[in-house]
Amino acid sequence: MTTVVASTSAADDLDRRTRGALAELLFTMADDEFVSGFTDSEWTGIAPLLEEDVAISSISQDELGHARALYQLLADVLADGRDEDALAYDREPDEYRHARLLDHPRGDWADTIARRFFYELADEARLASIGAGYRPLAELVEKVRREERYHRMHVLAWLDRLARGGQEARRRLEASLLAQGVDAPTVFTPLEGEAELLASGILTRSMATAEAAWRADLTTALVPLGLALPPSVEPSANGRRDHSEAFDWLWSEFTMVRRSEDGVTW
Amino acid sequence: MASSRKAASRAELEPYEVFQQAKEGDPMRHGGNVLAPDRELAVHYARELFGRRNESSRLWVVRRADIAVLEDPDLLDPPLDRSFKKPGGYVMRDKLAAARARAGTEKPAARATGHDRTGGRRPKATS
């Protein structure tokens, strides 16, 4: 539980516009991790083999843990009485600010690896863009990056195996990369408050610059496997809005317990 | 833990034995095993099955086929009286204590200093 009223918060040192911009950034980061974690948890019990079941379930728990820590920071910045659970569970589907890439449902294993591949590398490019401007975020990001390193190792190992694992695996992987590649750059949807975030040192580079770094990382991973890069698309202001029906379903799943009774805890 | 979801994939998976060290300086103990298609994923799965709850400071992951096994009963358990090879009936403790007193030395610590604390080779430090 986060108490907001009495405590002195690092967020109080920020001017109003920067504070709003920081809240916007935290919503995007937290919602990305939260939705990604819940989607991947859909593999629990049915992953391709038992060991992978434990691995993907553990990774999705990691993402939910990152989301929780980010929602806690957000609760401090918003200071509107909502705690991390309220932020995670008490919003309508159209209020979530995750990237459209993460609207794609679990799908088959190739869909999951393609989505996770695009997202994990994009997340790293974004985390590498967080500066020291807001100390609580900088400190959290340092810890999160140590855990995300393993997530990238895991997804790159699987990208390699699907790409070289025979016709069927490669065909499915190529189809999944193609279907999700169009939405992959939505992780870098420009933020309304980007100028304030850059001026205050919360961000050290723009989303557009982070996207360029991400594309370089994609090239390093995809070219040796003979796989195509996703198309360059004009960034859309709606990259984190207009969510899919698949997300509506996921939302109804992950809010089910919370909605079953007012103020329910576990 | 060794099981797989599909009979078709079972043939491509191999067992790897996992040894874990709970904390720096402890001996490596057998933790269990994982099935994996190759060494890299075996290490990933060992990490998730034996390290995700901060219960290990080091893991050794060994392909079971690479382990030299000795289980020949002629070598390990021959049917002859070997009781004379056991130190039973010969109490060392008092003699050792007397010898230490003469030499003025302490009883050595359970963990020898100078040991590399891994029970064997120390892996290269990673970033």
C-alpha cells in the first residue's frame, strides 16, 4: 500500500508539467509490462514442454513484478489516492496505455516469441533512455535491467531455434514476425510530454532516437538468421490507444477477481 | 522434472543434471535434472527450476551422457569380507587431540581456507 498524502515524495520537487509528463511515461512503461506479463502467463500449464512452462511463467511473473514497482512509483507521482492495485485493475480497457504490439493475443509459440522478441528489445532501448532526472525511477530501472537481461537471452535463444528449427518452425516464425512487425514500433509512440522529460533529464533521448537504437539491435539479431526487418512506419499518436478485442478479453480475465467484490484483497 | 508434453519432441530432448551451491563456500549438491534440447536451454531451464527464488549462488549443468558412471558391483560391492578396510574399532579422536596438544595446533576449520569455494573449477566471472 502506498500512502500518498503525508509522505514527502521526490515527485513534489517536480514542476506540474514535468510531473504530468512523468505520469504519462510511467503509465506506458507499467501498462506494457503488466499486459505483456498477463499475456505470457496464458502459457502456464500448456507451454511446449514442462521446463519451458516454468521458464515462461517465471518470466511473466518478473514482468508483473516490474509493473507493480512502476505502478507504485506512479501512485506517488499521481498522488490521487489510488494505490498500485487500483492503478492496475480499476481502469476501463480504453484507459490502458500499453503499446498496440502488446494487444496481440498469446497465439502460438511463434507468435509469443515474435512479440516478446520485438518487445524485449524495445523495452531495453527504452530503459537505456531513462536518465537520472527522477531518482526513484532511475534506481528502479537499474534493478529491472539486470532481470531483463535474462529475458533477452531467453527470447533470442528461441528466435534462433525457431529460425533454424526446420520448415514448419521457420514458416510460423516468419508469419508471426510479419503480422506483428507492423505494430512493433508502437512501443516508441511519441509521448505528449517528451520535451519536459528530456529537459528534466528523466529521459536522455527521444522515443525516435530510442527507436533507431532498437532497429540497430533488431538488425543484429535478424540479419544473421536471414529474417526480414519490420517495416518503418510513420509513428502514430494512437499507437497506445484503440486496443484490440483480444485485449478486452484479457482485461476481463485479469480484472475478474478484483471486480467480483468491492475492495477484495488476496 | 524430466517429462515432456509430446512424445514427438521427447526424442529431441536430453537430460541434464543440475548441481547447485546455495551460497558462496558451500559444496555443490545435486539438485535434480532438466530435459532440454541443447546446452544453452538446459542452462536457462536450470536457472528457472533451481535458481528463480534466489536459492542458488552457482549452478553446474552437465549433460547426463557426459557423466562417467561407475556402478559395477564387482568394483563397488564385491561379495567378500572387507570389514578390515573399515576404520571401525580404531578410535582416532583422543590420539589426534593428544597429537595436536603436543604440536600446539588448533583443530582445522570445517572449510579449508584456500579452497576455491566451488568444489572445483571456478567459472570465469561474468559481468
